[in-house]
Amino acid sequence: MESAGGKLVRDRIPEIIRADGGEPVTYRAEPDEFRRRLRDKLREEVDEFLEADDASAVEELADILEVVYALAADLGTTTDALETTRATKAAARGAFTDRTVWTGIA
């Protein structure tokens, strides 16, 4: 069952809504829909981060990480394997700690 409306929410949101006296209407997404909705959620969370002030930016980054971890799991990898891939790329190509901005080749 796929609904045109609605959005992917964290697992405990229905429980929280019930605790507040509401009755959430939900369903479990099939794998293809889940992957699509995770990607939509990533865009949503990145947009929220880009609009956040410094006080809420770390919380928004944590939301992005939660979605990234879910995407990794959906792609069949673990957070440890994802971190290994990140570290390997950082060792080979560097990270972003030096604040280097490329403007071309002289």
C-alpha cells in the first residue's frame, strides 16, 4: 500500500502521538517506497539543517545521520562499514579540515 500523502517518521512517533491522546494512521512502507521516502527524508533533513541557526544545527545534523544510517542499512551495509568507507576516502583524498577551496588549475 502506498499513499501519495504522508511522510516517513521515526519509529516511536506513533507511540508518542498515542501518549498525547491521538490515534495515528500509519502503514509499513514496502521496500521500494521505503528507499524513496528515505531519500525524500534526507532532502527534508538537509533543508532543515541549511535553515537552522547555530543553536539547532547539531540536532539537525543528528537527524541527517539517522537517515544516512537507515539508508546504509537499506543498501545492505552497516554504520561501521560506512565509517570504514568514509575513513578510506579521507585517507586517500583528505577530509575537509583544512578548509581548502579549489578555484581551478593555473
